[in-house]
Amino acid sequence: MAKLRVLMVAAEAVPFAKSGGLADVLGSLPVSLKQAGVDVRIIMPEYRRIYLKYAGRSELTGTIRVPAGETPQTASVREYITPDGIPVYFIGHEGYYHRSGMYGTLRGDFEDNDERFIFFSRAVFETVKMLKWQPDIIHCHDWHAGLVPVYLKRFYQGQKLFAGTRSVMTVHNLAYQGRFPGVRFPKSGLPWSDFTSETLEFYGDVNFLKGGLIFADAVTTVSPTYSREILSAQQGCGVEGVLRSREKDLHGILNGIDMETWNPETDSQIPANFSARTIARKARNTEALKRSAGLYFPGIHAIPLLGMITRLAEQKGLDLLMERLDDLMHLDIQLIILGDGDDRYRRMLIDAARRYQGKLLVDTAFNESRARFIYAGSDMFLMPSRYEPCGLGQMIAMRYGTVPIVHKTGGLADTVTPFNPKTGEGTGFVFDRYESTALSWGVSTAVELFQKKKLWRTIVENAMRQEFSWQHSVKEYMVLYRKTLRAPRRTVKTTTVGTARKDTGTL
């Protein structure tokens, strides 16, 4: 069987640029695909931080003319080979990408993000043509690459190099769709006949992700449960009709984590290494974490420490937490929260930390070393998300013997099983209803079990023995890639229109 050639297209990837879990996936999935025998490559924008760090460590492959906007523009293409042997191509354009942020500043998103990712999407094809490398699959991630399947169908599939190429569109978080005013649609270079409710028009706007969902040959999202949830009006974010029309092509493939990167036995950034066989050593991390956080005093080892590493946003359950925080602080617990985001939640939490000194620490200066310390030193991991496409935090927490308390949604439902004290089975505490009382129940139940040391050791051991590597997911992707290549190429009809019709969110 011929080796598969897969091009990953994304706006971010670890270790080059990161704003969220998308970057973590792009940092580990390609490695596992390569280990499975895939010729996998990555293409992404060359942000200023990448240029400053990697310009001297990458090779200038050449320059390309990108037919985006009113007149073609020039972009540079640099190639960097990762330690795992994966080629990464950085698309350089000083005006679009050499800025202080990837998508915006503290004041908001860049106003020309549509132009920036139109340019990037067209540059993908021009780069492939320059390389004379024929991808079997172009695997597009999130709205930033949503136009790539559209351009493949409209402009490139007739060219010999792309004659056999198929596209896969992965949704990491449906809430972010890349919506821009409809009057800006001509910047895409697409004909007005593609600005209809059947294609890219969405309530008068142009919707990049919707384009990817409609034009891609296959669509995936990052957990089986989330793939079902987004077919509903409650979680479909307005495009549930589009997704239902593609239901037979929609696949939920659970994300994984790099089991070596997140390994408490070898992690050099935590005070004490440990494993499922030497769980007692974990207590050294807990004590060190409490000392560093100003939460340590004699006898405090008997009080469980909860960790929460999160974006400060309503999606992450911050509304539930704030509603019950005073009640939770009257339990025998301590809580460390690491994360930044919504200024409203930031101010509320910082104020609460002043009121509950010795019980609550809030750290809004995120760094990975601090996060690792919290994963390794906490007894429990709080993740009460309203919705969670996959989530990596709960997987990492279990890897470090930190028991998750989660809302039953998306990837959290797929990875955390409720603990049953009678059978000794289960890996965490799961509440069904998205309500503050349910959150309180989850925390209270966990605190009660924490005092039963034999049962607590059982749940910790169960959690640490879970297998969250990419191996199973890679097998699913390989099957999907092969199936997509065998299937007839998807066609999207062009409709002749005078003016765009209002989008109802359905096809």
C-alpha cells in the first residue's frame, strides 16, 4: 500500500505558536502519523515570534506569488525540519503576520483577519506547487483554514498536481467560525455565486468555517460525543443544519496527548517523579505546590488541593464556579486557579483570593512550568465546562494522578467515567446537569471520598492507568483518509444568484 501524503494546514502548532488546544494537537498528531508511516507535513503562518526564533534555523525554500486580493502579493516560504523529522513550512508576509499577536491584541481581533487567512489559504496551494509535492489529503484545522477546501474545489482540483487530492476539515471548537461582513466577500476571490445560503453566506456575513464544512470531502471533530452534540440547536452554533446535511461524512475522533511529554515518571519540571506504583511520592509535589502558593501550614496535608487550569470564560464553567465559590470555600479544600481571559472573571477571582487567603490562589500569568506543577501537585482537577469539544486538561490531570471533577459533555464525557465506590471502577466525578448545585455535589463527593484513603488510592490508580495516547486515534484517521480517497470527489453546485439570500442556518 502506497505511503499516504498528508498536509496539515493550521494557524498554530506547538512549539512554534500557541493560543489554545489546537496548537497542542498540531504538535503531537503529526508525530504519531509519521510513526504510523505517513508522509506528513505542516504549513502555517510565519508570525513575528516564529521569524525571530526560527529564521536562522530554517531554510528559505523560495518565494511565491499569491493570487489574493486585488493584486497578487509575494510571500516567503521557509522550511524547518522538527526533531521528529516533520517538515514545517512557514508562510511569511511581513504586513500580515509580523505583529505582536496571532489573531489580535487585548483590544480585540485584527480587523483584517479575513484578508490574513484568505492570503494564507491561497498560499497553501502555491507553496505545494512550488514544492512539486502532491498531497493525498489536505487536513484543515478550524476556521483559519476553512477556505482551503473551497479553493481546492473551485480553483485547483482541475490542476494535475491536485487531481487526486481530497480535503478533511476538523472542527476543534464550533463556537469560532471566522465570520466577517458580507461586503468583504470579494476579497476571497470567489465568485458571488458562492455567496449564498447553500455555500458561504451566513446571515449576511461570510463564514469561513461554514465553507470548510460544506466543501470538504470529510468533516471531523475532536470527540465522539461532541460530534453528536453539535447536530443540535443547543450546541450547533447556528450551523447545525449544515452539519446534519453532512452527518454521514461527520466523524468524532478523540484527541490524544503525548504520553512521553506528559509523564510523571520522567517530567523534569516537577519536584518529585512518581508512577501508579509509587503514588505516595506525589505528596511531595502537593506539599511543594502548597508552599509555593502560600497555602501550606501544619496539618494542611489532610485538606485536598483542587487545581483548575483554564481560560477565564463562561464556556469553561466560570459562571457556575462564581455562583458557588463562597460555599466551596467553606469546605475543607484549597483551590489554585491558573489562567487568563475575561476581565470580569479575572477581577471577581482576584477579589475572592483576597477574601480567602490561605484557601484560594489565583494566578493569571500562565506558563507551562506552573501548569505542570499544578497537574502534578493537585489532588483533584476542576473542569466544569458548559461544553468541551475534547479537552486535554482532564487527560493530563489523570496522567498525573489528579482526579477530575467534570461536567458530562463532549470529550469530558468520553474520557472520564464516574467512580463507583462499590465496584472500585471509574476515574473521576461526573455531574450531568450544568448547574451550580451539581458542581457543588461533585466537589463535595470528591472531598468525602478523599478522606477514605484506600478508595482514594484506587481512583487515583485507575486514573493513572488510562491510555490517552494518539495510537488509537491515528488508526481512525488512517481509515478515514483511505476511505475519503476511495470515495467519489464531493461536488458543490454553483448557484446563479443576483443577491444573497438570508441564511437560515440550514441547507
